[in-house]
Amino acid sequence: MYNITTIAGDGIGKEVINAGIAILDHLDLNINYIEAEAGLETFEKTGTTIPEETVKSAKKSDATLFGAITSVAGEKSPILRLRKSLDLYCNLRPVKSFNGTKSIKPNIDFLIIRENTEGLYCQVESLYENEAIAQRQITRKASERISKFGFEIAKKYNKKSVSCIHKANVLKLTDGLFKESFYKIAKNYPDINANDYYVDAMAMFLVTKPKEFDVIVTTNLFGDILSDEAAGLVGGLGLLPSGNIGDKNGLFEPVHGSAPDIAGKNISNPVATILSIAMMLDFLKEEYVANKIQIAVENVLKHGKIQTPDLGGTNKTNEMTTEIIKELD
Ligand code: ATP
Ligand code: MG
């Protein structure tokens, strides 16, 4: 039996999590759900954006499924809190163009692996009279473990190459260490091609030759920027899943936010969340079911019979979910 913490959150978070649970309920899995709270509504009720019980529950569970939250200015970000408390050091974003959807480039299929715990996100900033300085922390430990994650995933999915993205020509010490750690780990994977690119060049290559990449490993801020660029390439926030993964825990969420403009209308696209669930099942070593969901979603998108408004159709969230369930059968 799996214990899964669900955090629906705000806005369309609730609709997409319900859709995701409908999919899970349809599969032959033994899941115990623990509902937990976070976000704006939680803040209005309790005065905190993420109660301690939510963190505890996520820590104890086999995995966490996160919807979306509306952020509260000046308050702790629930997702940052969870990443830190659960040591979710890897942010994994599959970038894939689906047949039947408007992708800027066809046949794209790569993974972005972003280091999630340090870099420019260590939030150590100092303000002086006429200048402000931000620290950028790169450790050997974090650089090696994210590189290892990249090579392991390449091995698991039979990917040919892993690319390290950095700016070591300018950030000689920090990115120098990141790059050195990457190539040290690469030695343990002689069958996988290890290479590296400057982040500025990579920003261009994602547009000019995205098909050439398999697995991309990079530091926190570069990963943040490149993954949004990649999202733009395959088009459609409603389709993109993500995972925040550590050695003991995993939290899975759609890339999109709470989209208050369309909340409560039953028109949000549940696919990003359903694909996040496939990632979660893969993490739980339920690869067979994960793959089944992935294929069902791809088929529904390809047929294009049922499409939510973001995909150009007029169907509702629940119609899309039902169609994916039919395809699963
Ligand atoms: P937040 O502040 O929570 O990030 P946001 O208004 O920035 O909310 P996002 O979810 O980031 O909203 O998405 C931006 C826009 O993309 C939304 O306003 C919505 O119109 C569209 N969108 C996002 N996710 C979906 C989805 N799952 N289905 C359909 N449209 C979506
Ligand atoms: Mg947003």
C-alpha cells in the first residue's frame, strides 16, 4: 500500500487534483490518500501558507501530489519549504512534444534536471549603501549527486547523452566545480556520452536543435530559465508535468500555477497533473502503470477528439479525464 499526501491548494489546483485522483482510482493500486493543506486559502484560514502537519505528512508519505497554489506576498513559499524540509534536491522536467498539439518544434523528447537546493537560490544577500551582493553556493556534494541522478536516469531510459550546462568561462570557481563534479561522475558511465555547453549557447540550441539533447543537468537558476524556455518550445502550460525528487521523498506537480482566471469553470486541462502522476508512479517503481498512463494521454492528445480550451477545443476538465480513463481501458 502507498501513502500519498495530496495538496490540492488553490484555484485550478483542486480541479486537476480531483482529475488525477479519478485516474488513480481507476487503476489497480492500493493507495491511502492523506489530504493536506497549503496556499492562499490555508493562509486566510490559519495564518500560515503551510501548516506543520502538511510538512510532516509529506515527510512520512511515499510521495506527495501537489496541485497549485496562489502565492501570498511576503509569506513563505510552500513549495520551497517542502523542497528544503524533504531534501528534494532534483527538479525533473520532461520536455516532450505531443502529436496532435501545437508544438513549436516536433519530435522533441528530453529531460531537464535542475539542481534544486543551492546556486543563486541559497538566498544569502547583503545590502550595503550603494551595492547589493548575492551569494552563489556550489558544493561538490550537491553537484555530484545531481550529476549522478542525471546519468542514472539516462541509463534507466536508454538515453545516449547527458549534457552539463554551466558558465564556467565566467564563473570559474563555482561553475568550474560544478563541471568538474559532473565529469568525475561521468567516468562511472562509460556507455553514455557526457558533454557540456555554456548556458547562453544552450539557450540558443534549445531553439535551433532541440532534438539533439537527451538529458540536461544544470544549476538552480539556469535550470529555472531553461525549463521555462523549453516549456515554450513544446507549447502549453496545461501539458507539462514535473517532479521534485530526493533520495527518500518525491513531490510531483504540474508546471502551471493556480490560474485564478479559469478556476472553478471546469475548463482547466488536467493532463499536466495526470502526467505528473505517471512520474510519481515511475518514482514508486510502478513503471508498468506509469507507462500505461503516459500512453493513454498521448493517444487522447493525438486523436484530438476531446480537447480543453487551451488546446483549441471546447471540452471540460471532466470530459478530458473520462476520455483518458476510456483510453486506459
Ligand atoms: P499563479 O500565480 O498561481 O502562477 P497564474 O495566473 O500565473 O497563477 P498559471 O497557472 O501560471 O497562472 O498560468 C498562466 C495562464 O495559463 C493561466 O492564466 C491560464 O489561462 C493558463 N493555464 C495554466 N494552466 C492551465 C491548465 N491546466 N489548463 C488550461 N489553462 C491553463
Ligand atoms: Mg504563474
